[in-house]
Amino acid sequence: MDILVANAGASWGGPFETFDDWKSAKTLDLNVRGVFNLVRFMVPLLSGAGTSQDPARVIIISSIAGIAISHVGDRGAIMYSASKAAVHHLGRNLALELVPKHITTNIISPGFFPTRLALPQIDYLWGPDKAAGSNPMGRLGEAEDVAGAIVYLCSRAGAYVNGENTSLDGGGRLRTGTQLDHGGKL
């Protein structure tokens, strides 16, 4: 096996004080332990395929929510954000752990993409048009954006990249200090 793309995501929104523990456990189990175990189980197959010049690749799909504070309040995603931050640190640890086996590990952190997981939050907060308009690039992410990053990281051009976290959010995370008008919704 030359390439493993580890993509896991579960999230529930809700107020911090009344957030159900089972939702926290499920989010951490899938988003962190699921990625950890998938990579662990696949290492024997990956280590046989890589060389120092052309290593096998592990690509972890995470979220910009692990880098920037996403949402708080009634539909807050605190545990989702925490789980994605944990996955980022897991990826950096794996980058050092696996490179002697000729396996590189990198993380891709998409921002808002119109996916099944993100659309309810996009619709609740702004709607797709306003969400796209608030992004510095004026649009939401598309599948081709993620695919292009994966192709680069898995190509010969990406063979020397290890332990990096690529943000795919059109620069949205750079808008620190600005606040979108959520119509009073938090």
C-alpha cells in the first residue's frame, strides 16, 4: 500500500454546559482513536512500499476547527475542535514515528466545504452565499481543492514533505479579530 488517506469526522453541536458525555466520547473515538487505529493497522502494508526517495504516504484529513476556534454557544463545536486539534498533534507525532519506516505523514485541514457534516452548520449560521462571501477568496471549498492537495503530497514533488498541516480554507483562518454577523446566532 503506497497511500493511506485517513478521513474521519463526527460532530454534534450544542451548549457547553449541557453537552452530553456520549457525544464527547463518540467524537473523540471516531475523530482521534479511529485515525490512530487505522494508521496503526496499515503501517505493515505501508512500510513495505516506501523508500527514502519515495516514501509511502499517510494523509490525515482534519479540519480548520483544530487550528482556529470554530463555534461556541447554542450550536458550539468545542469537542469537535478539540478532537481535530488532537488529530493535528497525532499527525505530527506520526510524522516522526513513521519516517524511519519510509512513511511520511501530513495533515490537510479544510475550512468550510459544503459537505453533509458542514451544511447544517453553514445553513444555521449564514447560509452558503453569506459563508462564501465572508471568505477572503469569496467561495467555499470544493472537492477538487482537497484532491489537489492530496495529489501534491502523494506525488514525487511532495516526497520530502513530512509533518505539515495544510490549511484549505481560502485564508479564512487569517481573519482573526473579525467577526461574521451570525444574525445574533451563536
